[in-house]
Amino acid sequence: MFIKLLTIMTTLAVKNLFHDKVRLSVTLTGIIFALVLIAVQFGLFLGFLETSANIVTRSGVDLWVTAPGLPHVNGGSAQPERRRYKILAVPGVAKAEPYLLSFANWKLPSGAKESVQVVGYDLESGLGGPDALIAGSADGLRGDDTVIIDEHYRKKLGVTALGQAAEINGVRARVEGYTQGMLSFTTAPYVFTSFKHAQKYMNLPRTQTIFIVVRLARGADAQTVKRSITAALPDCQVFTNAEMAWKTQSYWVFSTGAGITTLMGAVLGLLVGMVVVAQTIYAATVDHLREFGTLKAMGAANRYIYRVIVEQAVLSASMGYAVAIVVALAVVHAARGGDAPILLPAPVAAGLFGLAALMCVAASVISIRKATEIDPAMVFRV
């Protein structure tokens, strides 16, 4: 009996929706527009977070040891490299290597200069080195004055082929490989090289480094090791990889105009989307008041009307989402080669459907009271 009743309600909801195809088209257009707006704005924000700290999240590092007062990973200052020996003596530390990340000038073939970020890492451990190589290899960095850049920035840096020579701060650099997807939020491309070459490019003394990056022994607890390193080196700061990523992301999001703009865009996209859906669904429900009056004249209970209206909302959300997610994925794909990537991971895409259903149901609930207070006699009025 319950299944039969549910089938009748579903059939009625479908017929109600498709009875006026123009109204249905308007409703779905509003839902699709709202969902695509939300997906794109939120995707831009996720892309912002990803690019602002991808040098950290993709590093494979467990702990970062820095000089005091670090604002974010791109703003480190020099410290003695010898500190790594004290760190290696701490229980739970498997590796501790020097790591350099600093801004520099890249000389283009035209003679103009482009800002880059030199990333110097230990080639043996590979900590903080490039991933997703699509040309060349990390072993190529063992050669003299060799670097790896991201393929996205080849045109920006004037690189046309592997082996091409350039200059970093007046020192020769030869491109040995390309990474993929290692974008920089600061628009200064990452240039990977060996730690010793990075010291040369940055004119940093051989006894100095910017970071000391740590990999933990298997089974070691990050917080316990962090406290031990802090006790051994009280004049340093120690961050887990997650803490360093969040420190960097929060700085760029909350301390810069670009970050606040992106965050506000995501929030406004959500609010505008909710308003558009609410207004669209409410109008669609109110337009069918005579049909609900007919149901009441036939003796239908308010609970029955509630279910039909909610069923219509869920159906509308499902159809709108099916189209919106295709459009959103197309936008994500189109933005893949740009400087502002849009991310739409599977959990977010699934959550978007839940949000669509919630907004549609919430908007329909607002109109339910008006529908259930209908005078059945209105059906017989001209």
C-alpha cells in the first residue's frame, strides 16, 4: 500500500512538473544557473587554496624547521644549516635536509626579467622536490646549473625546448625537465634545482639554509617529535606539514586583497545561488495552487500535499543538478590551462547535489503553508 501511494505521489509530482513545460524550463534554468555559479565560485576558492600552498602539500615533508617569525612558506629567512645535526639526533627523525625557497630574477631571451621562486632541495632524499614530471628527470639536476620548471610557464619564461639556457640572478641555468600542475599563486613560477645550485643562484653562504625539512621514522608521532625539536632548538619554529600549509593558505586568504576577494566571491556565489533557487522554486509551487486546491477538494490530506511538493522539489533539483554538473565540469576543464584553476573534487560535486536538494526543498517548504491553506472552493471559481 505504501509503495503504491508513493508511486501515485511520484507520478503526480512528475505530471505537475511537466504539465507546463515553459514554467519547468524557467525553473530548471534558474537552478542550473545557481548551481553552476556556486560550483565555479567555490571551485575558484579551492583552486586558490591549492595553488597558494601546493609547494607544501606536494612536498612529502613531515616537519618544517624555520627561523622565528615566518609569515608563510614563501617568506622564510636564513638560518644555520648545522642545526640539522641536532635535529637528526632527536628520536623519531629519519631524515633532516636543508631546503631553500626564495624569490629570484629569471632573465628572458629578450633581456627582460621575470620573477621566479628558486626551490633548492637535497637530491638524495628528494624531500620537497618536483613531482609529476612529464619530461626529463630529477637525476638531470645532478648536472651543472640545471633546473626544472613547470610546462605551464614555458612561454612566460621564454623556454622553447629542453636544454635551453637562461640566467637566474646572473648565473647560468639550463632547463632539464618539466613538471605538470605545479602552479604558483604568486605568479612567480617555481624553479627546482639542487640545494647547492640554489645557494649559488641566491648568493647564499654554504653554511646557510632557509628551511630544514624533516621526514619522520616509521611509527613516530609528529607532535611528539615536534616538541622534542623545539626543546633542542628553542630559537627555531617547528611546523607539521599540515600546519605549514594552513599557515600559508590563511595568510594569502585573510591577509591579501586577492584572498578576501576570492573568499567573498565564493560566499556571494552561494548566497546568490540560494536566492535564485528559492525564488524559482517558490514561484513554481505558487503557480500550481489551483492543482493543490483540486487535491484538497478531492479530500487529500495536508500531509499528502506536503509530500507532493517536496517530491517536485527533489525532482527539480535532480534534473537541474544533472545539467549543472556537466556545465561546471566543462568550465573546470576549460580553466585547466589557466593561471586560476577551478577545482571540483568528487566530494564537492556530491555535496553540490545535496545542497541543490536542500535549497529546493527549503524553498518549497516556504510555499507549503500557502498551499495547505487553500480554500478548496477556489477550484470552482472562475
